[in-house]
Amino acid sequence: MKKRQRYIVISLHRSGSSLLSALLQNSLNNKWSAKDSDAFNISGYNESEELIKLNDSVFKEQGLNWFNQLNELSVSVKKTIENDYQELIINLKDESVLKDPRTLNVLAKLNFLDLDVKFILIRRDPADVFRSIKRRNGFEDRVIHAYIEQSLIDQKIICERYSPVEVDYLDLLDENKSRDFFVSTLGINYQPLADLSFVNKRKIYLSQIRQSFINDIRGFNFSKITKKRIINRMNRYYYLIKSIIS
């Protein structure tokens, strides 16, 4: 009987985890409900809603955003999250794919978990990660540096604990190298993704940015509006649009 295989894709943010997750799902012909695309990720996030909620609970418990450094978890919280991870993996269907970049940071704060999954780690040059986050989000340099520094520490912990299969981000962008990784390393029949032309992608990006901006305005809590919040939000759109038209 074929051993059931499930996958967890781990990486820093802006390192191709959405791409690899989409390629895995496409090649395994395994579709599931995932977070839709938006102005900030036109190809879709390809993230499991269950995993998102689980990781959300960790960050929200500490009042943090994804780019903040997680503090050590209390014994009770750690035990709860460990049990939730175990239950999530046990209930996964065969050939399922889990992905949420925050998993790298969360798992590093937990004890070793004997999870029946194959970990796949995407490595990307930290300098390229920095530029990508800066271009898309416009965060201060110190914030991005702190996130990358801690995530690289967490990545080392994950590698020592789970011995993940590794792939380079640039290899995922090369169809021949990506195919070789799938066939030779993962033993999966590679199925490339249908792609859009650059011109069409740019049109869709700009259209979704406009809709996202409208939704932001509609959902704004004007009783809590501050000059800083407005500036931060506008900076986010500025960097995003700049990255598309440049």
C-alpha cells in the first residue's frame, strides 16, 4: 500500500512558497480551499485556511504581526499549539500541501513534533528577500532586518529538527530545474502552471489594487483614524504600484 504523503512548505516571506505550493497542488491534482488572490498576491496565496488560523492564534496571543519576532510561548500555550498541529496533520488527506510562511517561526518556538509529513524548505538570498519586502510593503529597514535575522535563526532550528528537503528559490523559476526537483527529489510527476503574459498580469494587478483600496476605505474605522495610519497605508500602495510599473 502506498504510504500517504503530506507536505509542509516552509520559507521566509517573499521566497516562493506560494509558487511551490501551487506547483505541488497542480502536480498532485489536489485542490483545496485556500486564500484567494488579491492586489498583493495576484497568483493567490495557496495557503491552508486551517494552518492560517492556527498560526494566527499564536501571533494574536502575543499581539503581533507576521513581521514581528515571536516571544517564547508559555507552557500552556505551547502545549495547545503542539496538540493543534498534531491534530491538523493527522486529519490531512493524502498528498495535501500546507503552507504559511509563519510556520517557520511558529514551529521553531515549539518542541520537536513527530509529524507524518515531508518538509520542503525554500532558500532565497536574504538580500533579495529584503528588497522584495521593502518593495512590496515599504517597511523601515530595521524592521525588515530584524524579521530576516530572526527567521534565519528559526530556519536553522527547523533544519536541525526536521531535516527538510531543500530547493533554491531561483530553481523554482526555472522550469527545467523545477521539473528535475519534482521528479528526482520528490518523486512527483511535474505539471507546470498556466501563466499569464506580463501585460495582462500588470492590468490585473492594477485593477485589484484599485479594488483593494476601495475596500480599505469602506472598512476604515474613522473613529480611530490617525495621520500615522493614513501615511502607513498610502506608503504600502505607493511601494506596491511602484514595483509593478517600474
